Amino acid sequence: MTSESCESLYRRTSLKRLLRRFDIRADRNKGQHFLVERKYLETVAEGAGTGEVVLEVGAGPGSLTCLLKEKFNRTIAVEIDDRFSDLFAELNPEESVEFIRADFLNLDFTELNLGQKGTARLVGNIPYNITGKILERAVSGREYFSKAVFTLQKEVGDRILADPGTKGCGAITYFVQGYAEVVHLADLPPEAFYPPPEVESSIVELDFSSKKKFESDDEAFFTVIRGLFNYRRKTVRKGLIVSPRFQLERGEVDELLDRGNIDPRNRPEELTLEDYDRLTALIGDPG
């Protein structure tokens, strides 16, 4: 493969020509917006670093793959849309690159030979309509990856970057930051993509190298968070009373919040990770 083959992916006119040649049109229902601006693709690749194995989510024609294969000994490109297989193979014929037609959400990481656990990297320009599911899958598979670098909708990026306990956070904030350090790498305008999405985007890095930031049982911890965020417009006290997840009486709730030193007037987004950790320990597993 010549460098010109990959370079054609970084110019809008030549990318469109390539897609026409293989009779491919971007499927907006699948969230397909191809990142064209090379500088942003390089930001993702640089964020991933170098190493043995990298797993790419939503490879498309291979724009990011072309950069990753120069930095990793093995590149596994996952793409659910098999229309890209021939185009991808033409631009990325190296034995070190493997194209897998699969749904990332259903991948069995144990079957991919990702090398020593906790060392592979996970990257991707991920579809905005399933961003939450991909983030959850990435976090749940963190034992295989030292970090993940994603291009995603800026609104979601802002939410997972928000400090827990502040207005901008959501349940996904606690889920991601409970296990990872989150770093903002860049913001992208819609014009960096073809076709351009209707929203701005961000590149964020999730570092899984440190231990989790709470002591409670994982499932119980996030059951408490999800249960309260289902009533995020209510106070924590009211949410604990009305949520069927907890089945707590008013007196029990008041006692729990008092013992946990949590203001009952707070909203769910006003609690810190430490607050939720204490509250979970006091509630026990709410099932």
C-alpha cells in the first residue's frame, strides 16, 4: 500500500470518490460520520500511544486504522457494516491489521487475543446514537485495556468530564469516573466530518490504569446511582422514598442520610463519588 492510498481518506473530495467507487453512502441511521481532518485523527492516535495491540471501534474505511497500524504491532478493526470490507482491505492489506465484521457491543474480548490483560488500547470515532452503550462496554471491559480514546458528541464528553457533585454531571459521569481518569484532548467542529453531524464533538481519553475510586460493591453502587438519577429532578430524600429500587420508609431514609452526613435537600448530581459510596454502604445491596 502506498501512502497516497491512505492520504485519499483525509481529503473530502477523494474520500467521496472512494466511497462512490465502492458504492457506499454514509448511513446516518448507523451514526456514520467519517472523520476527515487528519489532525484530529492524529490526536486520537497520539492519545492511544504505542504498544502491542489496539482495538478500533467502528473502523469504517480505515482512516484511523492507517495511523494506528504505524504505532501498534497488531491492529484489530471492528466494523458492523460489511460494506466497508473491500475498501478497508485495499487500503490496509498488512498482516498486522485484522478487519472483524462484528458488533462491538457483543464482542467477546477473551476471543480476540488482546495480549497481556490491561495493556491493549481501545479507540474509535463512535456512533453518537449508541455512545452510552459503548462507554459502558468499554468500562466493563477495562481489565483488557489500559486506556480508551474516543471521538464522541461534545455534550456527552462534557458530561463525563464534569466533576461529580456538580450540575453538569449525570449517571454516566459517576460510572466512567468511578473507574477512569478522564482527559479532554480536543473539540471538533461538524466540518471535520463527512457528512457533518448536527452537533459538535470532542475527543476524550479514559485512563483505566488506577484502581476504582469507591469501596462499595460495584453493582450495588451503580444501582443506587441509577435509582436516584431516575428521579434527578427530585431531592435525594424524595428519590430514595419513591424509587421502587430501594423500598425504604421515610424514617429509614432520614436516618440513612443523617448517618451518611448527606443533605437530604441535595439533588442526585450534587452528591460526590464519596457520598454515593457512603450511601451505598449504608443501604446495602438494594437489589
